[in-house]
Amino acid sequence: MAVRIGGQAVIEGVMMKNMDRYAVSVRKPNGKIETKVEECVSFAEKHPLFQLPVFRGMANFLESMVIGMKTLNYSASFYEDEEEQTESRTEQLLEKILGEKAE
């Protein structure tokens, strides 16, 4: 039996998935790598209707979207604070340049 593994890029990292679990590794702003492994049960395994060709494709597509968004949000959570600081620096610079006109 062949092993099926797939993956996708996330912010500063990668997500890899096989039949029953997936792992996300993200490089944090301090340079260390954070890895998270979670179990996942396919929707097609729970419901026999989704083992038919067309329905199986729809179920796989939706599962890929859900897991992809979940892992992308997880990786983005490490960089939210950094982005907020950048925006505040920009606002501070505009405040210095424009003074009261910025309000």
C-alpha cells in the first residue's frame, strides 16, 4: 500500500498531511520552530455516501479548505503582534509629519 502525503505552505512554515493526521511547523519570530500535530478523521470515513466518486471529491475539497485555513490561521497567530507594532510605528511617523492634520 502506498503512503499518501500532501502538504501546503503556511506563513513562515509548512503543513503536511497523511490519511489520519496532519502536522504544522512554523518558524516563530525568535527563530525557533513550533510544531503541532493533530488527528483528523475524513468525512468520507464517517459517512458512506461520501465514498462515491463525485461526493468524495467534494468532501476532500472541503476538508482541504478547512484544514488549510485552520493551519494558515495558526501560523498567522505567531505574527499578529508584529504586524500591529508596524502599523503603530507608521501611525506614529504620520503623526510626527502631519501633526494635528492627521486627526
